Amino acid sequence: MLERSYGEGSPVLPTGRPGHENDTSYRADIDGLRAVSILLVVGYHAQPWLVPGGFIGVDIFFVISGFLITRIILTQARAGAFSSLEFYARRIRRIFPALIVVLAVTYLIGWFVLLPDGFALLGRSTAAGVAFVSNLFQLRQTGYFAPDAAENPLLHLWSLGIEEQFYIFWPPLLMLMFGSKHRRVWMGAIAVASFGVSLMIFLGYKEWSFYSPISRAWELLAGGIVANRLVDRPQGETRRFPHSDNFKAAIGIAAIAGAAIMLNKDSLFPGAYALLPVLGAVLIIIAPNSAVNRILLSSRPMVLIGLVSYPLYLWHWPLLSYLAILRNGVPNAVEIWAAVVVAVVLSWLTFRFVEIPLRRNPNAVPRLSFALLTVGVAGLATAAGAGFGFRFPADIRDIAMLSPQNNAGFRDKCFLEAPGARLDANCIEPGNKPLLFLWGDSTAAALYPGLKKAEETIPFRLARFAAPGCAPILADVKCAGVNDLMFGFVKSSHPEIVLLHAMWDRTHDLEKLGETIRQLKALHIPRIVILGPVPLWKRTLPHSLVNTYRFRHVIADRIASGVTGAGSDEQMRAFSQAAGVEYISAWRALCDGEGCLTRVGPTADDVVTTDIVHLSDAGSKFLIEAIEGSLFHPQ
């Protein structure tokens, strides 16, 4: 992604500075291939339905970077001109300028746009980006309650981290192998080992396989192996075998296009699927004389896009992320493409007035290093300051500073994500009162404060069993073990009411839910009740409240935009009627024609939901009180 396909001087945009990198012949088609990569990535982030697998553009970037870096190092080493200090100085002049500008502007926008929790995350992400460990930072952002990726304007720097880690470790390792007759064998062995590690994605290590430099190294090494071959046999790039090259390039384009169309965000990627874009890029690189390379990829528009691909990659995601945040997650197509156009303009300005002048300046390295370090310190200070809540007006400040998942149910040991959680008989309250058995996912755990409050006036006992991401559906592969355990406690506890609750979206297998209900009915449970889905906010409800305040200067009691759930509510109502069980609509208790309820009182603690879907303590108590008659005193 970072390395240009030209040396210090480019035939397209000459800089007039000679250097050792000029010894490597410029290939316009490589810049064209970079254009393909960035167009795929931007298209995927702007409108995923256009190119469902457009994320493979990053893998093409990896191959190109590995090819160019390895070619530069080996070419200079053969000439006896390789210098580690000069190599890293050039990387600083290439990489730091645009990165500093984008980080600084992203931070400045975040100051005005992000809530304290999101701004603190931006601070940590900025520090990780400055240290080039964003990929490792993302590995720590896992778990059910991890921040939404779309809320992080610097999420895309993970790939920059992988490339920089490659740039740190690959040059000395390559120089160690430089004099070996078996250099190609060693490079292949390392690549094969890395690819093998990436296959751990099929063993459940999806995040690790995606973000780890070890599991991604083979993609950069694929380009490096090609460079090694061409440096050893330089005539390979100049020989003209148009028929052979046309065949290779056609297969390469087909592989990339196939991956971009057939893969999607649910694919187990990278793993074996990454072979398609990686081998596709390799085939195009080794076919310089094909019609695809000479006519399409070497065309002036493609080359120009390739030249600005690095700043465009840096700019596009923060702009799209902030747009989504400001529009409560539902920007329209015109707004999205307007943001893309702005990103393109900023990319060209960055390239022309930031990158090129500083790349020519051999004395810029200390100043660039200091500037990047300053940005990193600002990020650390922001994280330490918990996102600087003082940025918000007093009227909205407490709402802006609400902690996500602020609900006593998430600290209850009968919720599987809670510290010290244990799903055992202690989750069933003792006594002789009628037993209500709550079974569901994290949204069910959020009902705990309301049900405990109801116990003060209604004679019943509570059993509660909840696991994150696990709807009460038997035979669900992901949650089979925990749901079988919960079903066992249903059988042994003989409840009067079984209350089933989850997010209830279209990803759930209602046939399996129907089978679960049939098994519950076989236990002769007096009442089986399904509680429908609570409102799902595209961005967090506190964020929606802050955005509304920004534009209307009032704290809205109800909001209609950026919230969904009516369709799922009707679906679950119809299902419940067909299954012969009771249904209670949480949607109708919380939403009406004017929108969905945002708060039940005047304070920040009265906000109904503190993230995108989980009720607060106040929201839980309000909902249970609102449905109390249907739940405990049905007609």
C-alpha cells in the first residue's frame, strides 16, 4: 500500500531527484494495479453491495508492496549500494507526511464529533497508528462488547501496521539471505509457513488470522518472491511473450474479479480465499507485456489513481466513518459519494502539496518524526483524559459521557460475559413462589434490573441464564453447549413461566426456535412467553441524542431516525402466533408513531439505552413495568 511503483523519479510526475531507486525500472502498470486495489477498497466501504468482496484490495496492496520493497532492496544490494539508514529515511519521507496530515485532521474532527468514549478510542487508535501497531491494537478490541468497527475512524490503519512491521523485519532478514544460493527456497518456506498459520481461521481464530502480521506475511512475500525471480533474471520483465502474458493477466483479472464479487464480509477471510487476489496480483505483475497491463493498467487515468492511492486510502475511511456517525448510521447515497469525492480531492492535494515536496527534502526526517510523535502524544493524552468530556455543553455533557452497557445485568454472574460468571443452580432463586425462567442473549441479561424491581411488588422467583450472542435456540451450532446447559436447568427447575428474549433478527433460524418451543412444550410448562426485540439503534442512542441536540438544541424525548425493529417485531409476533405461544412486543412498549423513547426522566441515568441495543437500568425497569400486566397478569 505504501510503496510507490517508481523510484525517486517518475515518468508520470517527475521529481527531478536522482537516487539509487532509479536503478529499478518504472512500471506504470503497477500503479494501475494499485488503482484497482484502491477502487475495490473504496467501493466496498462506500457501498458494500457494489463489490461485496472489495476488501481484497488490501491483499493486492500487500503483494505490490512486497514486490516493490524486495526489488528495491535486492537491486541496491547487488550494486553494493544498500544502506539501512537510507532505506528507512526514504520510508519516513514516503509514509509520514500524508499520515501526519490525516491523523491530525481526523483528531480535529473527532474533537467536535465524537462522544468521550469514542474520542478516547480515537486517542488510543491514534497512538497505535503512530506506533504502527494498529493491527495488534485491533486484536485487543475483541469480545462481545468490543467497539463497533464503524465507530473507529482509524480502523483502516491495521493494514498500515502490517506493512510497517514487514518493512522493519524483512530488510535485515532478506540481507541475511542475500548471499545464499537457496534464497528463493528460504523465501518460499517462510511464505508457506505464514500461509499455514493463516489457515487457523478455520479453527476459530478469525481475528488473529486477519490482523496478525504472521498470518499476513505470505501475501507480501508472494510479491517478494516475484521480485527475487525478476532481479535474478532481469530479462523476464523485458522479454515479449504477449500470448503467454495475455493468458496470465486474464487469469489474474478473473481471480481478482471473482473474489471481489463472490466473497463478502461473512466469508472466512483471509485463509485459503486470499489465494485468489494474491495469485491474481502475482499473475498480473509477471505479465508486463499483456494487453491488460499495457492498455488498461498503464492508462493515464489508472496511473494517476494509483499515484494517489496511499493518501486516498488514508482519507476515505475517516470521512465515511464520520459521515455515518453524524447521520446516525443512515447516510444516503448522495452523501456517501460526496464524501468519496471529497476524499479524492484531499488525496490529490495531499499528494501534490505534502508528499512530493517532503519526499524531495532530505532534511525532513527529524521534523517528520517529531511531528508524528506529537500526534501520538496527543492521542495518549486523549485516552488518559477519558475523551475530554468537557468538550460538550453542560445540557448534554452527562449523556455524552454515559458508559456503554451500563446495566447491572452485565455484572450479574449469571450472564456468561460477566467477570466470574457461573451458570449453575445459584442462578435460580430459592423459595416456593412461582418461578419465572429468563433465557436469552445479552439483551435478556439487560432485563435483570427491571425483573428484580418487579419482585418488590409481585410474588415470583427469578431464574436467569444469559449468554452473549446466544438466542434461546437449541441446536444452534455456535451456542449449542451453553443452550443445552440452560435447557437442562429449565427441565430441573419446573418454572411457571419461561421468558425467551433475544435481539430476534433475520439471522436467527426460526425453524430451530420452533423446535426449541416444541421441546419446551413437552415439559408441560404452563406459560411460554416470547418478548420481542427492543429497538436497535444504528449508532448508540446517546450519540443520536447528541446529534439531535447539535442540530435542534433540544434533548429529544423520542427519535424516529436511525432506529429499526418494527419489521422484526412483526415477524416474531407472527411466528409466536403460529407456534402457539404468548408474545409481548417490546417495540410497542418503547416506540410509537413519533419515534422511540430516548429517556424516562430528566437525568442522563434515565436514558433508555446506553449503546445500540442494550437497555440501561432505567430502561429495563421502564420496560418491565410497561409489560407487567401481560407478563404477570395475562387476560
